[in-house]
Amino acid sequence: MATLKGGLVLYKEAATGFIDSANTIFTSSFSFIPGTLRVFLNGLEQTSPEDYIEIDNQTIQFVNPPLGGIDSDTVQLIYQRS
């Protein structure tokens, strides 16, 4: 979903990747401009490099994998598309 904020179009989406307590790699649907990415785990904003790193302009890697199961974690991304 795209929203306009301060003249910028920001995309908000669920990250793509298996949430299984083992996978740490997640991707966005579109390439993002480096430095514009915001990552949320269960609604809480994560910090880089403590919680995740940007592998490239479409991929992140968590330091610790999101937890899977019945009440699995959620990973949301907000970014400016490149």
C-alpha cells in the first residue's frame, strides 16, 4: 500500500519470507532507496544493525529469526521505492 507523506510516496507491506523461528532473510516487493527502510517486528520499530541489516535494496536479514508457530511474529516494512 502506498501513502503520501511530506511529498514522498511510502510503501507499507508485510515482508516476504518464512516466519518459522529459523529464517532470518526477508524481502520487499519493490526495491527501496537505501536509508529509507523502516522495519517493524510485531509493531515495534527495529534498529539497524542491532536487530537487522540491509543486505541489498530489497532484502534484510534479522540478527535473530522471527518466531513462528500459532502466534507467529509479524514483519512489516515501510520504505520509499527506488
